[in-house]
Amino acid sequence: MSRLVLKFENSELKEIPLGTRPITIGRAPDNDIYIDNLAVSNYHARVYMEAGSLVVEDLNSLNGSFLNDIRVERAMLKDGDTIVIGKHQIVVDQTHDVALMQDELRKVPAPRVDETMILDTHQRRKLLEMAAAEGERSQPAPERLRIPTLTVLRGRTSQKEYMMSGKLTVIGRSKMATVQLRGWFAPEVAAQINKHEDGYYLGPGDRVPKINGVNIRGLTKLTDGDMIEVARVQLSFTFRE
């Protein structure tokens, strides 16, 4: 089973199994990965599955989140990647079973949650210097500059905004759907969006969707600003900078 391993220097502090639920990281005690360090924001970052891919997302933290020495706002993860939060490392392990370990970190008393201290350590300076020295590699990859996003304008869904990182985005009531519809009569798979080399294409599932008020019955390419209607839900398809 896949897991995240929290490390400090050379010591393993905790391992967390990865499932369908997002894993939150931060200094507030109610996080799944609780890090008692003033360099860490209360709710610093999260790791979650989206369309079959593992993603790390920084939650507007003060000191930032680093992936393999590069500061990122949102990035896809693979086995062996290291996320650096403050002075701690979180290693992605998708090949080993999770051993039964006691949750030692949650046994300590919850600290007072004060303002986040700006990290000014040798480690942070080194990370920033390395990122700057890498030149173009320190910049977001081209595909990250414009993030395809679905914003819910009307209807019952699990959340109001979805960032599309995988090749397939399913809209429906299915537990595997990216855009999860609410309601007893919502279809398992109302529609789906496929990523091709030249863009994103909307296609029907158990319902015939509309783009800008027009029914579509086959794969139809989406453009920035398109309005999608399907199964009593209206969504806006846009590219976020």
C-alpha cells in the first residue's frame, strides 16, 4: 500500500497510508501530518488523489513547499519524491506496505498555535539558492502555467472548484468521479473530459451534456470560458494562470 513517510534529518517519525481521502500537513494539531515547528503554517499543504494521480498542493503557506528542491504551488508526485516542509521531509513511497506504527506525534500536548515564524535557516537559503541556480528548471513547467479548472456555477457537487491534472475527468455520482455529483438521482457517470495532446474534450456518459447551450453527442473540444451543463449541474471551464 502507498504511504507518506515523515522524516526529520535521518529519523523516520511517522508513516501515513495513502487512500482516497486528502492528507493535510501543517502545524495545527488536527492535520493528518502534524509538524510542531514554527516554520510550518497552520495548514501548510495537502496531498491527494486526482483522476488517478497523486498531487501535492501548497495552501498559501508563508515559507512555501518544496518538491525535490524546487518550490512548487501544485505538482504531481511519483514514487521516491521528497516534499520538504520547513525542516521536515515527507517521502512518497508507493512500493512498500505500511507497517503498524503508533502515532507518537499525536500523543504530545497540542501546542499553542501562534503566528508562523518566517524560516531563516541554512536549509531554506540553500533550497532557494539551488532553485535560482537551476535557471529555467526552477520555473513552473509549461503545463503548470495554465491550469485547466472546472468551477461549479449551479448544482450539487462535492466542492465548488476542481483543478484538472489527469488525463480523464469524470463527472458523476461514482466514487471514482473527479467531479462528484450529489443526489439520489444523479447518474454514476454523467459525462467525462479527456485530455488529448491538443486540448481537453468533453464527451457524454449516461447523459447528453451541453456546451454553451448546445447538445453534444461526441467528443467536443473545450475552449477557455465554455459553459458545460449536464445532470442539473452547470460548470465553467477555464484556464487559471
